Amino acid sequence: MSKIITVGLDLAKNVFQVHGADGAGRAVLRKKIRRAQVLEFFSQLPSCVVAMEACGGAHFWGREIGKLGHDVRLIPPAYVKPFVKRQKNDAADAEAICEAALRPTMRFVPVKSEEVQGAAMLFRVRELLIRQRTQAINALRGHLTEFGQIVPQGAANAARLVAIVEDPEGALPADAVPTLKALITALAHLEAEIAKLDAEITRRAKENDLARRLMTVPGIGPLIATAIAVLAPPPETFRKARDFAAWLGLVPRQHSTGGKQHLGATTKMGERSLRRLLILGANSVIIKRHVHAAARPGTWLAGMLSRKPPMLVRVALANKMARIVWALMVKGQDYRAPAATA
């Protein structure tokens, strides 16, 4: 059997598919292995390139297989799909992963350490709790609407919903009050847990040197700065600032042909949490533009606001913030506001 140079590993819950190729790309190994056999199999295999899709559990297996001396490469699933031939099955997926890894221009995802994944979990859990809080508020408002109590949308109006339910002289049926109070109890618990996570994020932002430097950028606070420090890959991964903005999905989608350039809406690819946070940060700059030097008359932002739709300006500013963030990460400097033109 020819020497195995590249292995495509299709991850699963219990049954994994392995596809091995030699230096010429010819298939020399096709094998199914159980989860408990994965590490034993790769420990007996000579050092080679092991490619996997960057999906759930991929970073764990990347770390474990990397400890055995293999060169682990994670590929975004969207870049593997074009290499799947006809029918979709585990063997075809493993072969596609192997072929994708052989491409000289393929882009890979760095394997995350346990510390980085643990820190990122803070933001994932916070997002989940915020969604649950929104669901509880919407449910409470919807139930009160059935009894003629109308309250505007938004978390800022949650206190009004609580006051209506807890009003002893209110017009709500006695049978409905205990049930609605169960929602209020759940809402209070969610608020307390979110506050704890926010305090932890603020603490980490003060202890992280990169986060402290990123907070010098207008619109970036402890939450966004800590999220970038944890969720963003090393700046050396990107050749230039635009590549970082493209990874976040903050550049226009291209559909160009025949020398004619057609730009559409933003691609929305990449890390959606960071993209959303940067857009929210850009929105805060626009709302409070009277206190930000970056929005004074004569600046780029002031010119954009005078001639472009507000949402377009928010995304454009988020794109600019992403480029500034990349430059600060590469150069290790604090942000310096540009001077306004006359």
C-alpha cells in the first residue's frame, strides 16, 4: 500500500469515516471506525495531514489527534461541499474533505485551545440567556394583550409588564396572576444571571491587554473588546484588514462577470456574533455622534450620514471598525482619532 500523506476524517457521534490518499491524491484507505477507536487508529498511523470539517467537536479531535504528531487542518464546511461527488454519504464526505485539504489555496481554521473555547462559552451562554429573556418578555406581553393591557416592545418596558401583573388592584383574572408571576420569576432569574455574566466580561476586559487597547476605539466597550479578543483568530491569519472584515461578513457580496462589477448586500459570512456586536457598536456611535470626535463635521462619518441611508452607514462604520481592530491587533497600538478636514 502506498504511503498515506493526507487523511480526510468525517466526524460523527459514534461512527467515523476515514479516507486516506497518497502523494498523488489516489485513494489508498477507506475505513469506518468507532468513536473509541479513533485515537488508537491515528496513533498507529505515520505522521500525516489529517483534515476535518470545522464543526461541533472538531477542535477537540484536532487537539487530541495533533498530540499524536499529525498535522491537523480544519476546513469550513462551505469549502468542502463543492468537492462532494453526486450522492451525500459519510464516505463521500470524507473523500471530499481529503480532496479539499490537498488544494494549495484552501483556507483553514486554526485549532482552538481548551482555554479559548472555555472563554468563548461565556458569550454563547450570554446570547442564549438574552434570547430566553426576550422570549419571556414577549410571552408576558402577549398574555397581557389578551386582557387589554398594551405595552410597547423592548426589554426597557419589562418593568411596566411586571407592575401590571403585581398590581393588587389590577383588572387581571385571579386565575391568570399566578401563571404570569411564574414568567416574572423566570425573567428575574434570567436578568440576574445576565448581570453576573456582564460583570465577568467587564472583569476580563480590564485584565486583558488587547481588550483594553480595543476599548480606545469609539463604539467598542468591554463586551465587544473581550469578544474580539476571545473569538477572533490571530491577526496573522489575515493578509490585510479587508480580509478580516470579509471574515466577519461586513463586505458586499460580489456577483461580477465580464468585467462588470456588481455588489450586493453584505455577505453575512463568518463570525455572526462579532458582526452583530460591531454593528451595535457602530449604532451607538451614530446615536451619540454629538460626543464622538469621529462624527464631527468634516469627518468621514459625518459625510456618510449626510448622504447615505442610516442602516447602510451603520454597516459601513462596522466595516471600518473591523479594519481598525485588525490594525490595532497587528501593530499593538492604541487608537488615534483622525483629524477632521476643514
